[in-house]
Amino acid sequence: MTDTILPLSIDGVGYTAAGRRLIDGISATLEAGPRTIVLGPNGAGKSLLLRLCHGLIRPTTGHITWAGTGAPARPGHQAMVFQRPVLLRRSTFANVTYALGLKGVRRHARKALALAALERAGLAERATQPARLLSGGEQQRLTLARAWALEPEVLFLDEPTASLDPAATRRVETLITQFHGAGTKIVMTTHDLGQARRLADEVLFLHHGRLVEHAPAGDFFARPQSREAAAFIEGDLLW
Amino acid sequence: MTDFGDAFTTAFGLIASLDPDLMEIVLLSLRVSLTAVGLAVLVGLPLGAAVALFRFPGRLVVAALLNAFMGLPPVVIGLMVYLLLSRNGPLGVLGLLFTPTAMIIAQWLLITPIVAALAQQTVSDLHAEYDEQLRSLGAGPGRAVWTLLWDGRFSLLTAVLAGFGRASAEVGAVMIVGGNINHVTRVMTTTIALETSKGNLALALGLGMILITLALTITLSAMAVRDLASRRHA
Amino acid sequence: MVTRFAALLLGLAIVAGATELGAEPRFITLASTTSTENSGLLAHLLPRFLAATGIEVRVVAVGTGQALRIARNGDADVLLVHHRPSEEAFVAEGHGVARHEVMINDYVIGGPRADPAGIADNSSAVAAFAQIAAAQAPFVSRGDDSGTHKKELALWAAAGIDPASASGTWYREVGAGMGATLNIAAAMPAYLLSDRSTWVSFRNKGHLMLLVEGDPPLFNPYGVILVNPDRHPHVKAAEGQAFIDWMLSDEGQSAIASFRVDGQQLFFPRARHTDP
């Protein structure tokens, strides 16, 4: 009997705030394996959906369930990377060991795991430097390293490269792909079509808080079923 | 203007000769104020953080009380502590009136609201920035408090310095609860008040200069440490 | 949990505030007035008492009203003030054991060198006060319910004048100790009533002059009283009584007489038997 928390079932999930319905009746099942990209224009509700799935917010209607049960204990099973990296005023190394400490890893084991994670992210030389003095791209790679050290089953990423230049973006995307290659389920939002094309195995297309299309990446980009998705792929502005 | 000149000479004379009375007074002043600051940090930091982060019953009352106490004149706080510690009062059996301990208690009451209020602000700002990431990593509310406090340590140091400033400069509270007893509860500020009341203005001013220098030295060193450390950590 | 934390804090405060590790020295707390302390008399007397008995005297010097309040609360062991009606009431109400007259000093009327009310060398204090009121010359009152203040009010009353009605004009009530009042009078300049001991030792009189002295109404007797141990069992009755006994003894009385400032004797010994 496996310990996995997947699949993730999003069941008629809706979210209302300040009288506005920001997410409306989204249903989907996310299985282990494919890299899932949540795509859509700004204001579509992508970040909100991610936060609902991760458990940071509770849906107003509907359910988020994992592996058929209720939400699992978070530390270790899922992790999230935000658009702006949130790092503590400590060294690069200490930021990773902090997360490992939260997970319950014994003190003597943290060092090795942290260093390994930093190695994979190409940050080993920066280990003793204050995390906040790293460049934008390095900081984002650090948050990925931190998440990786936790060995989560699912990694949520909310527009992780939106504030980065192309070179840094490429390095982060490579890291994400490596993460995926090591067996982690990737669920990522983006409004960048090119990034979606590069990374997606499956696409959830959102518009005005509704799930408009859910398809494997090849099908989605070649033969979009909806008017909005077609327009978006063409590069037209959607409102 | 001659008083200023006399004051400088008096001050230098006292310091240069390491006047034993002066040393005694300075050491007591530091002991009282630094202890009060230490205890205020112990209570004020977690208290401020809790008010910033947690919705507990009575939260608004605590926040209002903290604000109210910040505005109280030291002499009023001294009066309150006197009534508490007087033999006639509820804590009279402890026999703490007219001791340095009473002075520490009074100054602690002075400083804690400042530390708590500034801690509350700092933690509140940090919370807005860190909340989602900390929850994502699995930090419970208790753990989050300490993480935020440590991360805000540079701003919090400013709060602590502000508290120390208020304590070392006040005379009203320590005068009432300490009694300005020679060799027992006489500190810099009460000595200055005493010498002024005796008309020894040059001496009083000289002591005032020493007090300012002391406070400045402590404050500037702490700020230097803070700036150095924060530049390393941004 | 909160109470335990509070107890821990209190414990830390006590440890930090502890003046002595080991056995506490024998000491009593004496509530007295700022004028007595500032005169320097106590600094002259108390070391002699310590040498004779090994008992330290911790002096809390405040205004007369506050000294009485402290003693009434049981926060002091012995009271030494100079306002007979208050002292007698203190004993009558059961707060003190008995009043002993221990010494006497006197008040003087000081004022600007220019002396606008022309009171210099007037042999009557009451007449001088009447002249000041008539001239509406600036007068600074301590206004703090102290022995000095009460004496001043008694002189106004004897002159048939109600200074309160002029408060804020030529009559200025400052609500402060003798030294602060002298500071203000010197700066204005203004007339004032001061005890001689503070006057003589005060270093900031500016151009104030001593104008009237020696009139019997200006004499100022001091009473020493043991706080009643029946009311306040923690009072150090034995040591407190030892202090009173010493003050009234030949040794104490001659120590009082031997105290000089600028060559002047300020306090005169006046020990008598207990007042009925």
C-alpha cells in the first residue's frame, strides 16, 4: 500500500471574497506523472487555485481531496515556490536547514541534505552567504533547493520566473525539469505561453476563474477546443 | 554661560578622578536600567508578536493597554508601583519599597509597552511578507513567532534602544519608588534632581553631561553593531 | 503559567536589585524632609550613630506631607519632620508611638536685593509679610503642604491676609521643594520663606538677600516619632527606638549642636521629656 498523496481531486471548487466569485466550479483530477501547467491571462485565478490546492486558503464551495482522503499533513508531502522568493535573514545554507528542521529532520542529518540540495541547484559556493544578498535568479533557485530538500511528492510553483531575466529563467526551468525527473509532481502557473510550451505535459486553461480547457499539452496547443484558449495561443488580449 | 563651563570642568574632574560616589551611582543606574530592559525584552517581544499574530480573547484590550501605558508619565507609573509595593498595599509583604528592585519593576513597566508596541509593528510587517511561505513550510503559529522575531532582530534592536533611552532618562518613577536613598537607591537622574534642588547647578549639569555621554555610548555602539550585522544580512 | 512566569520575572528583578549578598546589614528607614537632608545635618549625624550602634539609617527625603504619608503607610520606621500639629495628629491617630522634640532651627525671609517692599531688618515676620502683600511684590510659595509651607501660611493668617486670592499674580505657588523654590525666587527675583539651613547651604541664590530673621514665630521645632509597631508589626521598633534614644542623648544632642555650615550653627538641641 503506497504512501502517496496523489491523485489530487479538485471537486467543484469555488472561492468567493468580498462578494466577488473569483473561482467558479473548477473540477479536475491531477495524477502523478505529467507536469501540469495552469495557464491563463492575469486575473484568471491561477494563483488562487494553486493556494487552494496547497491548502493555504479554504475553498468557499467544493472540496480539495488527496488520495481520496482529507488534506494530508503538509510538511514533506507538498511544497510551494512563490513568485517572489521569501527568504529568511540568514545564510543560504541556514534557509535550507530551517526548512529541514520544520520537517523534523534530526540536526546532524540536516547538513548533508542541505548541502546536497544546494549542489543540485548550483548554489554550493553561496552556502555561507546571506540569502538576501543573492541575485533574483539565485534566490529563486534557493527556494527550489529548499523545497527539493524536503523531498515533496508535489511541488506547486506560482509564476516562479515572472520577475527573472531569460538566463535566470532558463536555469530555473532546468531545475524544475530535474525536479520532475527525480519523481516530483509539478503543478505550476504561468501566463507565459513560451514557458508553457516548453514545460507542459498537461494544461489547465483558466479564464475569469473558470476552467475552460483541460487537455494534454500537445492537443491543447495544436487544437484548442475553446475560443478563449485559441485567442490566447494566438497572442490576442483576453479580458 | 559660566555654569556650562563649570559643568564641563566638574564633569571631567569627577570622571578623571574616578570619583567613587560617581562610580557607585553610575553602576547602580546601569544595573537598574539594563535589568529593566532585559526583563522588558523577555516579556515585550513575545507579547508584541502575539498581539500582531494571534486572535485571542482580550487582544484588543491588551493592545489598548499597551498604548495607554506608553503615554503615561514616569511619575504616574512610579506612583502606581509605590501604591502596589507600599506596606499598606497588596504587595507590601514583599518589603520591596525603597530598593533597587522596586526601581527595576517601575522601569520595566515603563519600557515593556514600548518594546511590545514596536515589536508588534515589526512582526506585523514581517508577517505580511512571510506568512504564506512559513505556513507552506509547515511552521505552526508558535514557531512562526520566534522565526519572525529573529528575522526582525534589527528593527527590534531599535525598539530595545528606545526602551533603554526612556528608562535611563527618567527620574519620576525611580524617585518615588526608590526614595533616592544615599548609597542604596540613588541613581544618576535622581542625583541630578537632588543637586539641582540644592542649587549646585554646575554639578547637576556636569552629571547630566556624563549621563548623556553614557547613554549615547551605549546607543551608538548598539546601532553600530546593528548596522554592521544588517549590512551582512540585508 | 502566567503567574509562574511573573514570579520568575520578579525573582530576576529581585536578584538584580539585591544590594548585598549574604547577611543584610542592620538598618532602619527614616522618613524625613528634603530641607533636613539638603542642609547636610543628617550626613553629619548618621555616621556617628552608625559608629555608636552599628545601625545604618536609610533616609527617604521628601516633602513633609509625603513623609507623613510614608510613615502612615508603614513604609518607614522613624519619622523626623518639623510641623508640630501634624506630628501630634500623627501620634493621636495611633500611627506613631510618641513625639519627642529633638531640635530646633529657624526660618528666614529672603528677597531681592532691591527689596521693593522695604522689609529689610524688620523685626516682625508677620509685619514683613503684611508689607509684601501691600506692595504686591512677587512672593514664591512652596505650595507643597510641607512644614515650611504650613509655617508660611500661618504667618499670612497672622497678618490677616489670604494669599490664595492673589495666586497667579504676585503670589506664586510652585509646588516644589525648598531648593527648587529658591531657584525660582532667585531667577524672578522674588521674596520667599526659607529654612535657614537650606538658605545657608544653597549655592544658587543669585542676588537674593537675607532680609528678616530672629523673630520667635520663625522658630521651627523638629519632632522625631517611632512608627507604631502595633499598627505595622514589621516596623523595626528596637532599632528605631535606639535611633530616637541616641538623638535625645547627650551624644546626639551635642552632635546636632556641633553641625556648622559656613561657620554657622543651624540646629539647636531641644530634647525634653515626651509630650503628654
